[in-house]
Amino acid sequence: MPRLVKPPIADLEATMGHVFKDRLLLNRALTHVSAVPSDAARSETYQRLEFLGDRVLGLAISDMLCAAFPQAAEGELSRRLADLVRKESCAEVAVEWGVGPHLKLGDGEAQTGGRKKVAILGDVCEALIAAVFLDAGFDTAREVVAKAWTARMHAPRRPLRDPKTALQEWAQARGKPTPVYREISRTGPAHAPVFVIAVEVEDLSPAEATGASKRIAEQSAAQVFLEREGVWEKATA
């Protein structure tokens, strides 16, 4: 395996937009649990920072959304927030920051591609945000978040409406009746049922999907329909 060439840590700080006063915080934010020798050393990994960073990120983006979309209803703001803080979005930011080469991983994790794993990159992104918060306060952490997320906020990667609402609006815009949802089957035990639901729109072939509840299956069926008709792009994440 070729030797990993790690760029200066100052490059990461420059890309993020924050120079750490406490480099120990930065080091901990980049340390995966596989890199420490025992459970007793877990406090030196990013796990607790990731927990805090998730909350700091959510608050920062909620503040940004309220300022950027003053007329938006709570439901729209919630959907925008969920899209922006999802693990995949955080992982994308970590890649843009160039986090990968700086990660401290155990040999096994490194050899299995840990530097590119979405789960690890997403967690480290949140840990770094927490590290900035602890190093310099919320205002600085918000600036780091704004630098990385503002463009994403104004160009969401995923639909902001739920599939059933979007399908109903699409059908009505074409002069068609409200879509009809029909239960095809229900299988599995009472505590873990699996529903198969079909959605029907006048003059078009129905679309089916499964789910652990009727609501979930209906939403999934509506999404399948929208993707099949080219109204929505198929999700890749």
C-alpha cells in the first residue's frame, strides 16, 4: 500500500476558516475510536465531540435558515434543516475540507477505506464543528458552518416537499383527480408488519412500494411514481 502523504494541518484549518488555539481539540476531533488502544482512551476520540457538534450544527443552520427564509413555514424549515444536517451532507463538507488524510485511524479501519467512509467523515465533520465551538465559541462555529453550508442552503440537493404532497400537486396541475392509494398486501407479524401500497393516478400505470407502516409505504410509492415519471431525480444517497 502506498504511503499516505498528509498535508500540513494548517491546510485543513485554512479550508475550514479557523485556526485552533487548542490543537488538542483538533487532534481529538480527527481521532477515530479504532486508533486508541483501549476503551479507557475513548475520551480522546471524536465520539463526544460528534455528539456536541451535531447540536451546534443544527442550531447554526436553524439560525441561518430563519434569516434566509423569513416567509417559510415551520414545515419547510424543518425539511431544509433535515437535508442540510444529514450524514451525507456532513461527509461532503468533510471531503471539501480535505479531512481524509488527517484522520487518525487504526490499521484495520485505514486498510478498509475508513478515510472515505461516509459515516466516519460525517461524524468527524460534526466533531470539528464542536471543536471550533469549544475553542472559540458559537459565533466562530457559526461562521465556519456558514462558509461551508450557505451555498447548500440555497441549492438543496433533495426535494423539500414530502412525496405524497408533491404527487398530489403534480396531478392537480395536470387536471387529474387526487391520487388514490390502495393496500395490495400486508405480511409479517403484528409487531413488524410489511405493507405493499400502490398509488394510482388517472391514465397512468400505478407504482408500488413497501413500508413498515401504511404511511411510509404510501410515501415510498409516491416517490417511486415521481421518479418513474421523471418529476424527481432518483436518490443516489
